[in-house]
Amino acid sequence: MTATPLTIAAFVLLAAALLLGLLRLLLGPGSGDRIVAADTLSVTATAGIAGLALLLDTPLYLDVALIFGVLAFVFVVAIARTIEGNRTADVNRPGEEP
């Protein structure tokens, strides 16, 4: 597939989204903002890999995008749980009074 103006515009928008997500990751005032920025970066990168598969007409990159998306999701959930802490300590066990 050749690079049409629409394809170029899509990759420019993906690059802008990556830049803005990286900016939020570095400058985010709180840890929640940084977690959301990391998730946004991973989704944008997955979309970029899928767009690259379309541009190069290679379905192998779709498998790479799928695996990258799953690993990025697990990474973001793990980071979010680590930063937010263990919330199960606040829950009452059965038979205990509040």
C-alpha cells in the first residue's frame, strides 16, 4: 500500500498523541495522571503498530500489536495496583466488626 495523504495524516496524529501522552507522563501532577498517560501511550503505540501493518501490508504486525496490547494492559494494571497500594487491608473479614 502506498502512503496516501490520509495515511500520512493518521500517522501524524498518532505521533501527536504519543507526544502529548509522553508530556502528560512526565509532567502529570499525580500518580493517577501518570498511570492514565502510560495507558494512553500503550494504546496509541498499539494503534501505530496496527497502522504499520496496514501500511506495509504485513499481517504479522497485527499479531505483534495484539501481544503488545495485552502485555501493556497487564503492565498498566500492575503499576496501578502498585501505586494505589493494597486495598484489601481495609475490607472487613467475615465475622469482624467494622
